[in-house]
Amino acid sequence: MSKITRRAALAGVAGAGAASGLQPSASAQAAAPAAARQAAGFYRYKIGDYEITAINDGVRQDKLETSPYRNAKLEEVQAALEATFLPKNQMSIVFNQALVNTGSKLVLLDTGNGPGRGPTVGMLPANLAAAGVDPKTIDTIVISHFHGDHIGGLRTADGQLAFPNAEIKVPAREWAYWMDDGNMSRAPEGSNLANNHRNVRRIFAGLGDKVTKYEWGAEVGPGITAMDTNGHTPGHTSFVVASGPGKLIVQSDVTAHVALLFLRNPEWHAGGDMDGPQAVRTRRKLYDMVATDRILLAGYHLPFPAVGYIEKDGSSYRFVPAAWSPVL
Amino acid sequence: MSKITRRAALAGVAGAGAASGLQPSASAQAAAPAAARQAAGFYRYKIGDYEITAINDGVRQDKLETSPYRNAKLEEVQAALEATFLPKNQMSIVFNQALVNTGSKLVLLDTGNGPGRGPTVGMLPANLAAAGVDPKTIDTIVISHFHGDHIGGLRTADGQLAFPNAEIKVPAREWAYWMDDGNMSRAPEGSNLANNHRNVRRIFAGLGDKVTKYEWGAEVGPGITAMDTNGHTPGHTSFVVASGPGKLIVQSDVTAHVALLFLRNPEWHAGGDMDGPQAVRTRRKLYDMVATDRILLAGYHLPFPAVGYIEKDGSSYRFVPAAWSPVL
């Protein structure tokens, strides 16, 4: 086409068969095999003197057949996917951890899915390796809450500790909730809740002396403070990372599942939001604050590299990814 | 802080000195040296059967002291930067090429800055290497227009061809304009225009038999059609890449410089927009079309990986980056 016209752009290439009429270049190859390999999922940025590495743990691609949200209809979910320029028939749930290098400590916030949860998740170890980080050098693991996609990566496939030298810090309220035999016994047999109780006990079995429980408000690493963002789970925690004038809020699962959808629909309850109304209150409170004060936000389930700003948009929100910087 | 409060989040970590009170982990290191290395700048996605690799050529970071736009005041530029969550005192101009693997041909659209233009640009060769692409295997280079950040990468530091086996395709109108001795003689001595004339002749010197001139509407590679988007330069060209149901428009410099600012301010004229009003008409026509038809767009000066959608927002536009997929 010689001009910008809708017809031309939509019609595709007139006479694509003409490809065979192209002059072969001197270097024409028999074929150009596809690389079929994605770039490694890590990205670095600075917060004050701290170096943050966003690490991707992969993606779970679920077919969309019924609404995964308790208070949204399938058609509403499809409309929200379309409005967000995501495929309408699929839920792509991505997982991103943040590694904080404070200059004195390497602190990893959450650990991803771990092994055995499918071929396209559990990529944290590979992406850490691509980023040049040896799991043995990690000093501290801080867990936000006890869902499997956050604690699964504490163990390797053979049950060993994935980060053998790290102290493990967990929210005291989260530990209290999931380790309570009464809570476990009340979870309906076969439910996700019951399965999660069992998974928590499997992961933490025998780790008593490695695990430290922290309270909201505590400093869980140099310049890293635990913040109450309960609702998603009883002990769900976010983190404020502060260095000099720099500030980052790591929101964990304040928006879970396909996080972008919850920005447009902050009232929705994801399956994993154990207290839906409280999760909504937490979400609005945090987003109203970071939008007003323009605080940089890292989100576990936002698209990699999962760091950016929140804009208020009427009664909902918009995620503005931070511009990727090719240099540090 | 134990609750989400503005005061707490803004105040930073109360008693950061308490860091020294942390229990040292068993593995405590003396220090955690910063990696100080950004991830490689490449990203892959599919358009129908084609594999596209977005490649980053780096970033030029200019101090913002006067408005770089002919019809915008410094304060307006600063306000637009702030609204876009970019630093107010700096213009970060990023450069991104698209490599199209059609299955039979490797086609590179534009070549970046090339050597000698500063330490943070000219990263195309390194990022191609990271993506596993040998420059010798590239069959075709298609040039959108003759500014230095698009043609500079045709040559290595010692003046050799950076892509020795590639046919080079250039817009016939662009060639005619820049190779015209009258146009060159009319460019004011010492101007960017005069410098660009000289640079064009340096780059293309002795390449007569390697260079093919194409017309708008021509197929410049299998399924890749040249589209008239003049205004930025007289022969400025964008590309429609079509494979099966997949479609991508590679917009080149329809928005140049800090492209995000032109989405909010489509009427602005960048220094490089040789015919400002025509550049504005082209911009609006293209963006109105891709917004209405939800066509995926790749932009040379958009933040890496520089691929996404355009939303209409009143009389301006918004860029919605495509969600990064960890898998292909």
C-alpha cells in the first residue's frame, strides 16, 4: 500500500505470492530457523543505593471457560481482557519476584512456584542464574504469604532447600493461621484451602530453626519494612523498600491472579482472595496512596518486569509500566 | 509501619539504624556487590508464523535545558514528562529495531546508531549476539529513513559492513532527497541537516550494488510492505508485517525522540520532524487507524520492548505496552 489506509493495512500484503519474485540476496539462506527462545526474565533498576532485580518465575496459561472471580460474570471478564488488550479466551497468570541488593544483604521477596507445577512456571532458578545470582549467596528470604506460588520455590524437586544459606522470614499472622490445626480441620476436604494447608506444612516441615516470624511494622531486611495488606490472606504482607530518597512498594498479591484486570475492576474478588471485601479495601487504600504520592510499585502478578506507577482513572486504576532502561 | 498510611510509607523506615540489630544469617556475606549489569535488550514475539525479535540499541540521555520541540515550551515538556512518569530534567531517547524471521528470511528493519555515538548507544550488535543472531545470517536490511540513528549501524567502527551478506533496501524518495546535491547545498552550514547529508553519503559510499531502492507499496521482504508515513523525513516509511491472521505495524519514527510525549501531545514537532505539520497528519492518521482496529504497533523510540497498542484518549493517545510473555 502506498498510503495509510485501513483497507490496505487490514487486507494484508496484496499478492504475498510475489515473495517468490524478490531478488534473492547474495547471502540467501535455505531457511531461517526460528530461535524459539525467549529472553531471560530479569531486569534491574535502582532504588536509592539499592539494586533491585525483578525476576520472572514464568506464566500459567489457563483456558478461560468459567469466571475465575466470585463476583464477576464470564462476559465481564472477557470484556475486561479485551479492554486490557489481552487474549479473550485465556488467563495468563504471571509471577514475578523482587531481589533486593542492599549492598550488605541479598534479600529475596517470595520464591515463586517451585518445581512440579508445570513446564512454564518455576523459572526463578533459571532466571536467577541468567542474572548471575547464585542461590547460595542469598542471605534472607522474606515471604509475603503462604500461597503455593510464593512459597513453592523454597524447595527443590528433591525436597532440599533451594536457598540453603538463607534465613526465612514469614509473617507471624500468616504462620499462626495456616499452622492452626483447627483452621486446617475446618477446610472442606479437597478444597483449595485444604490443599494449601497441606502444602504449607510440607514446605515448612523441619524448618523450625531456619524460620523467623515477623510482625507488621518490623524491618525484615535493611531498609525493608513489612506492611499490613491483609485480605488476600489473613497475614498477607507488602513491603516498603527505602534507600536514600528512593522508595518502592512491593505489593505482593494486593492484586492477585491477572493483576491488570483488578486495576480496572478493583471490586472483584479473585478465587485466592480469602476475605474479598477486606482485599478490596486494602487494594483501594494502597492504590489511592501510591497514585496520589506517585510511589513506584512492584507487583507480583503484573506483567514482567512488573514495576511501574498507578494512575487513578475514575473509580478504577491504570498501571503505567516504568520505562525500561537499557542502562543501570 | 503496621498499616497502610501515607505518613509511614513516605517517612521511610523508622529507625533504619535498627538494621544493625538484625540477626545475622548463618550465611551472612561481607557484602553483596551490585551486579551493575542490565539484562540484554531483546524480546521475542510471534506475528502469525513469523518470529519477531525486538532489539534495543541503547539510550541517549540528554539533559533537559531548553525545549527540544519547535512548538512546545520547556515547562510544557517538563509537565508532559511528569505526566508520563519520566524524570523531569532529562530526555531519555531509546532506540529499538525489529528483526523479522519469516521462516525463509531474516529481515532487519533499521540498524541503530552504530559505533562512535556514545557509550550507551550502538548496542544492537551486542543485543543481537545475546539473542543468538549472527550478523552474517541477516538476509535483508530495510531502512525506514536516513537519520543517523537508523542507518549508523550499517557500518562497523572500521567502516566495514556490519551485515556483510545483507541486501540493503532503502526508500526511493529518501534516497532521492538526501543524494540530491541541490538539497545538500541548501542546508545551512553546520546545521543538523547539513551534517545528516554528509553522514548519509559517508554511510552509503561505495554501496551502489548492495542498495536497492523501493517504492511505497512494495513488498520489501516476504509479507512486509512499505507504507508511506512521510513528514518526519520526505521518504519516511513504516512497515506492515503480515503472516496469517497476524499483523504488526512497525511505525519507525511516526513518533520520534521521546515517543511517549508525542502520544500525549501529537501536535508537537520534534527537531527531527522535517515537515512538522505533515508529521502530525501522518501521526494522527496512523494512530486513529491502529487505535480503531486494535493493530499491534512496534515503535522505534518507544520504551523497550517497544511493542503494544494505541488507545485514543480524547484528542491524544495512550500507549498500552503488550504484556511481556515469558514463553513464546
